[in-house]
Amino acid sequence: MKVPLTNVLTVVLLRIQICSKGDNGFFYIIGSQHSPVCRFPDAVTFNVIQGEMVNITCDVEADPKPNAFQWTLNNTIRSTVDLKRRHPRTFNILHYIPRYLGDYGTIMCWGKNSAGVQRIPCISHIVPEGKKV
């Protein structure tokens, strides 16, 4: 039995109507492919002692799963640094050790899959122990 197009549109509209302004998250049509987006869009702050390792996860939702990740560090001392060169085996988890003052700042990651590249990066702030962002 064929379903008229107007009935299909009504079902989609009803699903959208049950969402309210206070609902959080990302909504996708089931079965559709989409480029990665951050699972948790708020920035995360890590207070780290110089020489201490911190594990930063680029936690994204995507269909299909990401096949690559890009990592950068941005701060006022070094501007923007491509962390993939310093950590070539990094995928979605970056094992990061700030050794110098120039190693603190904002770390951003982007996932990539066959549907595209993540438009808005996941953000982590790496600050010296005892300091605030």
C-alpha cells in the first residue's frame, strides 16, 4: 500500500512538534548519514600540573563513525598548533602533557567521516593547576 506524501510529512511534523525549546541535543532522521557533532557541546576545562598527562576525548556522534580526527592547540603564545604532528597516532583520544607555558590553552578537535567534516569543534581548555579560564 502506498502512503500519500502528505501523511508522511504530517508524521515528521508531529515528531518535531513534540520537541520543546528546553529540549537539548541533536536530532537526526533515522537512517540518514551525517557528519560528526560533539556529543557534549559545552567546553570542558582541565586544571593540569605542568608535566601531568591528561586524556582528552573527542566524543562525537556521527553516522557513519568517524574515520579521522584533527586536533589543534590555540593560545596567545604559539597561536595555532597542529597537534597531529606532535601526536601522530592520535585518533579520538589525545594523551596530552603540557610541559611549558606555551602548551596551555584551548584544544579543539574535529571528526571526519564520509558524510563530511565536523563544522563546530569540540573544545577543551587546558589551564595550569589553580587557574581559571
